[in-house]
Amino acid sequence: MADSDFIQALNSGIEQIRADGLYRRLRVIDSPQGRSISWNGRNYLNFSSNDYLGLAGHPQVVEGAAEAVRKYGAGSGASRLVCGSFQIHEELESRLAEFKGTEVALLFSSGYAAAIGTICSLLGPDDLLVSDKLNHASLVDAARLSRAQVEIFPHNDLDQLNSILKMAVSTGKNLRSGHRRRILIVTESIFSMDGDAAPLREMVELKEKYGAWLMVDEAHATGLYGNNRRGRIEELGLSDRVEIQLGTLSKAIGSSGGFICGPSALREWLINKARSFIFSTAPNPAASGAAIHALEIIGSEEGSRRVSLLWQNVKQLRDGLKLPFSEVQSAIMPLILGAEAAAISAMHALLENGIFIPAIRYPSVPRGSARLRITMSSQHLSQDINLLLGFLENLLQKDPQA
Ligand SMILES: *Cc1c(COP(=O)(O)O)cnc(C)c1O
């Protein structure tokens, strides 16, 4: 095998990835997620996790997972439509619906699977998907796989969105007999790599004006915004005006799995049509048990306290950095360094000082906009942030581009 055509083809591709400064490797962590993580026998202050509220390692959440495993076992055994639909899945779904204030929810094995299954079940070649330029890869891949026509508007650009919709409505009435062309606008509410917010209120107005549908990915907003911490849709009072809400259990909720919230017809449709739901084994009982307990915490006094701590930490870092971050606060703060090599060397400099912030490069972000992506958690202490600020100050002075 060693010098087979197969291995040679892979190796020459890998060489190219290295030459482009885009080579990736895995880091093997030997601790739970938390304020710090341990790797290669050393502790690093962790500014890289999406476990924004510190729930992934929370004793009650961990116990929720353990209880579920004791009751239902380690694996789900089959797809939900065969014999893998457990009572714990239904319980989590009704809690998610209640939490989000929607009629129903449906679980998927991941947020990625939820995006793929939902978009592909709703759109076909006659339909149009209108997508923000910076949407997450799961939404991009779903768009491609659906074979719908795709129009991409520049990030958060409402004028361009308006033009696309206007054009689509005037040209695309009845393509096939009996098929009214569907138009689906897709956006994140808080963008995963930039940490900025979509103008959801204006987008809702546009989609209503043109008779389009709206799908909002709240992966980085669920648990963090609004009076009930449902997300940005709640905070902006748009709960009744968004057709499809996508969420993940794997970020602030501290578990894993994805979900869709919306009207009950949507759940019924997805159970019948979403291939990533139908042809995939039901979510792990442990993940569902953990998520139920995490939602309980998020809805409690403790959840409210954790969210306040998170925003307090975000504020401390923002004030310290004095950079023009977006108006809406978020737990994601990118320091854009530009060149891939600059981001990598900044990451290594921080690692030497016991701080882990990942360098994010193409294809996660556009080429030439490589960055350090700082994520904040409610678990960080004020002293952690001061330490980080000290090192960043040095680093940014050395790199006038930042
Ligand atoms: C993480 C993420 C997803 C995918 O969720 P997983 O549960 O991790 O598969 C989808 N959309 C956005 C914006 C994300 O950041």
C-alpha cells in the first residue's frame, strides 16, 4: 500500500494543503470542557469552546446523561421510525418546544444533520434558496444538496436581499403545473465566525413582503438571548413570524444533537421527508438526558446568573480590547489577522503562554481573513480575561494589521 496510487494521491493533496498554510491536525484533550482544558499534560486557559454557559461538565447535566444511559442504554438501536424513538426523545422535544415557545420540536443527531435534512426536504430544483454569504457550512452544503437554485447576498446586506427577492417574485411564478415556487431565506442569527448579528426584524419584513419563508439558525444564540433565553428571535419579538428555527444542543446547551422548532405540520413533514432524520439512528439517550437537565438549568435562576456572568465577561474583554466589535454583544469575538500564517503564529504564541485560542482559516472563513476566534464562557474569571488581555496587547502591537 505504501506507495500505491491511492496513498500518493492523498499525500500530494496533503502537501498542497500544507503549502497553502491550511494544514489541520487534531488536538487530543484529556479533560472535560471548561474554563481550562488539559492537553499533552498541560493546562490551557480555554477561549475556544462553544460551551458558553459551562454546562457540558455541569454535575447535574452529567448526571442527566448517566441516568438516561442507565434507563435506556448506551445506544438507540435504530432510527426513530423503526424502534429507536424513546420516551426521553419525546420528552426533550416537548421541553424544547416549550423552551422555544413553538408548537413542536424535532431532534436530529446533529445541527448539521438538521440543516441538511430540513432544507433538502423543503426545496427542490424548482425552488430558490436565498442565503447570507457567511452562512455556516451546514447551510451551504444543504443548499447544494437540495439542488435548489441558490442566490447568495453579501453578509447582512438587506438591499441585495430585497433585490434578489424582487427579481425572484417577478420571474418565478409557476414553473411546473401545480408547483408554486418556494423561496426560502436562510440566515444565522449570531454568525459563528464573526459573532455579529443578522438584521432579523428587517429580514422578517422582507420575507413577508415577498411571500418567502425564513429559516433562522440560532446555534450561537440559543440559551443566551431574550427573557427566556430562547435566542435572538425571542429577544426581537419575532417568535410567531419565523417559519423554521434551527438549533443545536451542542453549544450553550452543553450536550450534542440538533433540533428544529416550528409549527406541528413542519415536524410531521420532516418525520416523513427529512432523509437525515429517517436514515440515521436516533439520538443517543445520554445526549437527550443531558439536554433535558441543561434546559432546566437555563430556565432557572442559575441559568439567568450564568448568562449575566457570560455578558459580564464579554464586556470585560471588549472594553479591554477597545476594538470595534458589533453592536449586538455575542460570546464570539474574532481578531482578524488576515494572513493564514499570522493567525497560526499568534495561536502558537498564546499556547506558549498557556492560553488556547484557535486560529480559524479557510474554508471556515474566506481566504485572507484568518483570525483568532475568541469565545467567552460564564466560567471564565476576571483574572483569566486580564491575563488574556495582557498577552493580546503584546501580540496586536506586533501585528499592526489587526
Ligand atoms: C455548530 C453549528 C451548526 C452545527 O451544529 P452541530 O450540532 O455541531 O452539528 C450549525 N450551524 C451553525 C451556525 C453552527 O455554528
